[in-house]
Amino acid sequence: MMDDVCIRDLEKDFGGFKAINKLSLRVKRGEIYGLLGPNGAGKTTVIKILCGVLRPSSGEAYVLDMKVPDPSVSSRVGYMPQELALYRGLTVHENLAFYGEVFGLTKAQIDVREQALLKLVDLEASRNRLIDQLSGGMQHRISLACALLHEPQLLFLDEPTVGVDPDLRASFWRYFEGLRDSGITMLITTHYMDEARHCDRIGFMRDGSLIAEGSPQQLLDLTHTDSLEDAFLAYSQTEGPQ
Amino acid sequence: MKVSRAFAVTKRVLRDLKNDRRQLALIFIAPLLVISLFGVAFTGNVKDVRVVVVNGDVVAGNSSLSDKIISNLDTSVLNVAYSNSESDAVAQVQNGSASAVIVFPGHLTQSVAARAAGQTSVAQENITIKLLADKSNPNVSNPIIGAVNTAVAETIEGLGRQAPVSVDSSNAIYGANAQFIDFFAPGIISIAVWQLTTLLTLISFVGERTSGTLSRLLASPLKESELVAGYAFAFGIIGTTQSAVLLTAAVILFNVTIVGDVLLAFGVIALLAIVSEGLGILLSSLARREAQAIQFLPIVVLPAFLLSGVFWPIQAIPAWLRPVSYLLPTTYAVEAVRAVILRGWGLDKIYPDVVVLLIFASVFLVLATLLLRRRE
């Protein structure tokens, strides 16, 4: 079986600025892969290419064995963009119903999924409130629920925990681990180095390229550091051992 | 293209509007205010214009020709005052207290009678009524001239004399009792829909881009064509509703004449709304933020307002500017809606306008779809 995500020599040029430079990586089925790096490292661009929102300049990327962009994979992939991607003038329920209909779910399916997901993110009581009236953390949880609505097999989460308080971040990682245990593959970007220890594997990105890859423990061992932040800095300064 | 997914978008747009009461109110109240203001302030009829009569035509008794003409002047337009000297009357126009002077020559009654009896020696100036008007504002001077001409014609007719040639304009082909508001109400309604739809689509789409919802949709099974079609359905519905409210208001408040098929007029307006929606999506790619989007407002609204025949006909626009009028979809919509409402024309007569609107709609919708499909 091929890996759920397979990127080979990917490059993305934005009018002379190389956002991604010869990037290759693989995400195995059922793992949480963390893409780490500072702002501007190219993490969001990678996710957008994998979701078919951007087109690669060169190289190739496969998602669920299909070369992207390919509309046929969209129904099996969930995407949580960095911006919350919710309609602020609609209620929680109206947002979920809209995305459900876009993914072709029936009304009955939407009802069942909505109940389960609102329970998961602990927002059952907010079903009929406008997004605008929710706190930032609540909006994050609804955004995640929208990405999970159609039971995707593969999830792309772009900075899902940015601007989220520590309590909620911890519960997000509990959701993610739960999802992984149910067989869902996840590619998560973050610039919070410490939370990446929850990932099965990590890729350090800088200036559009991968500078190191491995399990959190491997990366700590190789750099003789005791935090991923220090490990990243070690690689970042030396252009480290690949 | 899957209709159910397009309808999901339609429902989403309508719900957004339903939840936003303030926006909803603005959609209806702003154009209502505009149509009321224009209707009240801009009826096109001048009233109570002061004219000064200098009457040299005095005949014993009161059977002078000048008195008959004066009694035939339309007093709803003219407010008649008298003066004994022409120079004093002219001074009143010069200081702004009157708008025109009517001078009846001495012995007008006798001279006209003599001329009628075949005496060719009567001097022309003895049978000429002088009308000295302040013509700096044609909106005022033209009704004065019209009122005086009408009064003279009626008086001569009343004397049982036949004018050598006469023009009878009392039987209208269309718009027998049309007022100025009848002429511009269909135009204002079309422009209101054009403005609202373009602006709302523009702002919604800039919002879709900045809030990330567009990214989520592009990564979903929703096709770009379904997104564009969904918005088109929604704004077709919103445009029709808006125009229905405005037309009802125009009928109730200003007694606007409707002789044609209202549903056909709404159909044309819905088509215009779809054209505007396509334009809004296209313009949204040029704006990064909502604040920039708002700045498109004058570019979208002003040419349509001034050049598509809302207040004056296309023929009144300078020839070199007329091509711009013909590039504006509103020109065709205004013309078609007006023809339906005022003249009662059917699709068999307005189809050229409808075809042009259909072409605009297809081109804009296809371009909007291609624009969304284009991936960086």
C-alpha cells in the first residue's frame, strides 16, 4: 500500500519567491505527521497544494494515490484552513449543515454527524448560536468539526491550535490522538514546537525545505537536546544532519 | 454540475442575509428612500412660476383678446402678476422675483380682427405677443413657453377660427398620463438592484477569500460553476424581491402607471441581478480587503446611474459617450423594464434587450467560473 501522502521534489514559486524548494516527504496511513517551522517556512503552501487550492510549480504530490490537484480525492479529505473558514453570520448548525450539503451528505447524515461532533468538541449547547457570538476557542472547535463532518480518511490541519489557550490545546491533541487511533491519517502544521511531541513523526521545515525528519524522540536524541525547540534550533543553525 | 450543491450555496447566501437584520433593512430601506426622494423632489413639473403681464391691449368692456388669453393661462403652472410698464416688468425678472414677461401690444384685439378680415396692411408687430423669459433654466422657461402657446391656441380655437394647420397630441400611443416619475421609476429600480447585487457579491466574495471559506470550498467537492450558480440563484431571488418591494412602493406612493406584465419586468431584473453577480465576483479578485471593495461602488454605480437612460434618454447623451452606454448592461435592463411597465410590451418586443442581457450574463458567469478555477 502506498502512503496516504507522498510528495516528491515539490517546488512552488510565487512570482520569483520560492515558497517551497525541493520538498519530499511521505505521510503513512494512520499516523500524525507534524510539519514544524517558523512563520513563512512554507507549511501552509504545502497544505494548500495537497488540498488542491494551489498548483505545484514543479515536482509532484500524491494524496490517497491520486496526483493532486484532483477533484476526486476531495470527498475523502478533510481540511481545516488556518483562517477559521466559518461563515460568521450563520449559526453553528447552519455552518455544519452547509458544509455537509457541499460534501453531499443527506439531512439525516448531517444530523447524526452534527450531534456526534458537537459532543466531541463539547459545544452541544451552542448549536443555534451565531459564530460571531462565540469565543475564539469555540470557533476553532467548530472549524475542526466542519473538517470532520464527512468522515474523511485523511485530515490536513493548518495551524489548528494557533491562538488557542493551553487547556483547549491539550484537548485538541486528545481529539487528534483519538482520531488517529480510529485509523485517520493527519498532517498537522504548527509553530508551537512543544506540542509536536504528540506527533508520531515530525518534519522540520525552513525556507521551503525539510531540514530534518523523524520521531520526536529520534530528533531529541540526534541533537542531544531535551526540547524540540532546541532540536529545531540545532538543525536550523547547522543545516543539520539529514 | 450538481444542482443540490449549488442550492446549498444559495441557501447559505440567503441565510446569511436573513440573520443580518441590519443588512436586510438596508437592502429595502435605502432604495425606498431614494425612490421617495426622487419622487417627491423631482416630479418634473414646475408650479407657481411668477410671470408679469404688460397689457397694452385695452378695449372697452372686457372682451379684449388679451384678457381671453390670460384667462386661458394654466394657473397651476403660472402665477400671473401685472405691470404697466415693460421696463418695470423686465426689472422684476432681472432681480429674480419673476421668471418671464408677457407683453401684449396695444390694439391687439383690433389688429387681429383687421388681419382676419383680410387687411394685409396690419403690421406684424401689432399682432405679436412678446414673451421675454429668463431662459437660463430651461426646466422653468420651457413650461412657461408651453403654457403661453397653449393659451393662445385655445383662445383662437374658442373664437371659432380655424388655424391654418393644427397639431393634435391628445391621443398618446403609450403613457397617456405619464409623469416624470413614471419614466424614471423603472430605471431607479433597475439601478438599485444592479448596485446592491454587485456590491453584496463583491463584499461576500472578498469575505470568502479572507475568511478562508473559499479555500475550504475549493478543497471540497463543490465545483466552481456550482458556487457561481448558487450565488446567481440567490441574487436572482434577492433582486426580484427587492424590485417587487420598490415597485409596490412606487405604485402606492406615487401612483406609478403599470400597463405591462409585472412578472416579465421582474424576470428582466432577475437577469440583471445575475449579470451583476458575475461582475461582483470578477471585481472581487481585484480587492484584497472589504474596505477596497467599497471603493468600487462609484465605479459601478455612477456610470450606470448617469449613462443608462435612467433620467434622460440615451439619445440625450453626447454621441462620443454613447458607446459607454451601450457597454452597460443596465442600459438594456432599464430600456426593457420601462418598455414592459409603461408601454406594456411583451417578450416578443423586448427580446433584443433580453438577448443582450443573456449574453452579458453568460460571459460574466463563465469568466467568474474560470477565475475561480484558476489555481495559482
